[in-house]
Amino acid sequence: MSARANAIAARVEAFVRETVAPYERDPRCGAHGPAAGLVAELRDKARAAGVLSPHILPGGEHLHHAEVAVVLRAAGLSPLGPVAVNVAAPDEGNMYLLGRVASDEQKRRFLDPLVRGEARSAFFMTEPAADGGAGSDPSMMRTTCARDGNHWVISGRKAFITGADGAQVGIVMAKAEEGASMFLVDLPDPAIGIERVLDTIDSSMPGGHAVIAIDGLRVPADQMLGNPGDGFKLAQVRLAPARLTHCMRWLGACTRANEIATDYACRRHAFGKPLVDHEGVGFMLAENLIDLKQAELMIDWCASVLDGGELGGAESSMAKVAVSEALMRIADRCVQVMGGTGVTGDTIVEQVFREVRAFRIYDGPTEVHKWSLAKKIKRDWKAGS
């Protein structure tokens, strides 16, 4: 690991543990994520500490994926950490995409405010199941776009749009005659209405997850990313890195949850000795160490593939399955070790359990990734037979 990444990660870890963690029980942390005022306050502190947007260096250079891994693990030590230092989803993935494919003018208008932590963003792709729209299968997309002079007009509905409530930058996927296309939009816009913000099991992302109606949204042609029909190709640029950074952040959260559970097990006595001395408890903590290390190694392996210039679709699917399932086991054991305390809001362990349970679905359920890998196995077999 590079010296610069380790130095950045150390500063981020100190900031998250010392400054951010005390905010975890702040009443501004609600069911739909931390309130805008809390986000702004935390980012002001991160800016003053020199750890805002730590994955993007002065001058715009993006850290290598392997470097991002250690920085985002440090940010994830608190559920509020990624938001505070501006590496949370969907902003981190959107920044990466725009940094790779946006024009200079698009970067100035849409990327720069995100990097400065002055704006939040949303990625509008998933659609309501009731409409028969795109979910894990983006080819089912029903939101449409059509040319009208030097504009495109977009209409449709979207669902589970993280951070849409309160976002200033939107990336909208819609189907043109040429195929799926991607647009940058200023938010809020009267043509984009929030039908409702869903009540979900997780609560770490500002704005929550919304159902959206898009009715005749007019977007200037120069706000299209790439060309008509490039949408899926551009989405692939974002897909594997954003999938992997989710793993990085939640590995940090589970590391902290395990620290809390370990401390509890070593301090709490029952049946004449500390809980950790009971095999049933000690073995769970030992299994956590194994899963934490395996998750770390899986992330680092996939990051090395991305750093080698590969798209990493299959590798990120393997990493997402392995890491999300391992983190679920870790979070569940932490709750179990802590007993009644583990299901309360007295520590972040209960929240981490909820967040990781949602993560097993977000960015593709485990079963979809396994199905995709099975198709690759068959393709590779045919190619080699």
C-alpha cells in the first residue's frame, strides 16, 4: 500500500473516531438518513480537518482503487463517516463516473460542487416493480427520452433513488431510439416529483430512497453523457468500482461493530467469568476475525483487477457476494454476542446490522450475482469446448 494512502487513511480514521462518532446519537439522524444541517456541519468539520473528499487529490487525481480501499474502510468506521468526509453512495460513484466520462464543462457544472462537498447527487436508474420497470435487469427500462430540437424530453418513473430528496445533481437513465442514454440534470426540477420517500431498513444515507415521477423533463442536449445509446456502456464504468466501494465502507462499519462487541464480551461477566471465556462467545468473535480478513482480501483482490485496467464485472460480482455475506455474518454475531444490548440503539451495532442486511440487496442481490457468474461459467465452457 502506498505511503500516501496510508497517511490519508490515518487522518480519516482519526477524524471519524474522534469527531464523527460522537454524532452517532444526534437527533438529526433520522429514519431517512442524517438531516441536511447535520451533513453540512460534519462536512464543515471535515473540510477544516483536511479530510473532505480524501479519495480525490488536489488537482483532481483520483486515488487508485487499492488506495481507495484503505481510505474508505477508515471512513466507514462510523455510519456517518462516509457522509462526513464525502465518500458516501451515491455521490462517490457519481464523482468517479463524471471524472471518467464527463466533458470539461460538465465537470465544472456538476462534478466540482460534488467534490467540494457543496452538493449531493442521485443516480436515477431503478424503476418500480409494479410498472414492470428496470431493477436488477436494466434492459427492462421503461423511462423514455426523445429529441425535441436541441433538448431531450424524458418521462417515466424511478424507484429506490438514493438521496434524491435534497440532491442538487442528478444522473438520469432513459431509453432513446438508439438505446439507453444518460443525462445530467440540475435538481430540484418541477418535472421531477418525489412521490414518496420509502421507509426502509437502513438509515445512513441522506435523503433516504425515493419513488420518483418524471413528467416531460427537458434536458439540453449538451447535458447528455456520451452519445445516444451509450447509457449501459457508461454505467459499466461506474458499476464495478461503486459496487466495490460499498464493500469497503461496510467493512469499516463491521470492523467497528466487532470492536464494540469484543469490548462488551471482555467486560461483561456471566456464569462466573467474562463472556469471551465462554466458547460459544469466544468462537463467534474468532469467526468474525476470519470473515473480516477474508472480506478485506477479497476487496483488495478486486481492487487490483480494476487497477489493472479491467472492467471487473465478474470479479466485482464475486467480491460483492463474498463480502456482503461475510459482513452479514459478522454483524449478526455482534448482535448475538451483545444480547439485549445488541438490539438497542445504545451502540451502532444494531444500525450496522440493518445497513448490512440492506446491502445484501443493494447493488445487486446475491442471487443475481450468482446467476450472472453461472452464465459466465457456461459461456467460458462453450468457448473452451
